Amino acid sequence: MTTTPARVPQEERSRAMRQRLLEATVECLVEAGFSGTSTTLVSQRAGVSRGAQLHHFPTKNDLVLAAVEHLTEVRGAELAAAAAQLPRG
């Protein structure tokens, strides 16, 4: 008997795609700077179609702003976790 894999809900697939796009954007910004980062380069690096990238982030500015916000949230969580490990008093 064969089993069919459970279908991943659309919301989860969308969240994963946005995550890949944001991480790829940060990588591109680090390597090439703002002027060297393009939406085409980001979509290629993230392994998503250009149309999918444009669906989530219609402009380069939208993409970069979201990536900076994403990075701020990630680094903030890392800082909070490290601060929680510090001795009290």
C-alpha cells in the first residue's frame, strides 16, 4: 500500500517562500551591497520564480525593507536569548 504525503498548507508554503526570499536578500546585500542586489538575483538565489518573488515583494525596496526588518527580528531574538543566559545580580 502506498501512502500519499500530506499536502503542506498554502500558508505554510507561502511563509517558507518568504523566508527563503528574505534570507537570500540578506545574503545578496552582504555580498553585493544595495546597488549590486537585484530582485532577479534574489529570486535565483532563493530558488523561486520571478513571478513568485514579485507576488510577495513587488519592488526591490519592498524586498530590502522586509529583509532588514526580518534581520532585525532575528538578531533581536538572538540578543534576548543571550541576555537571558547572563547571570542575574
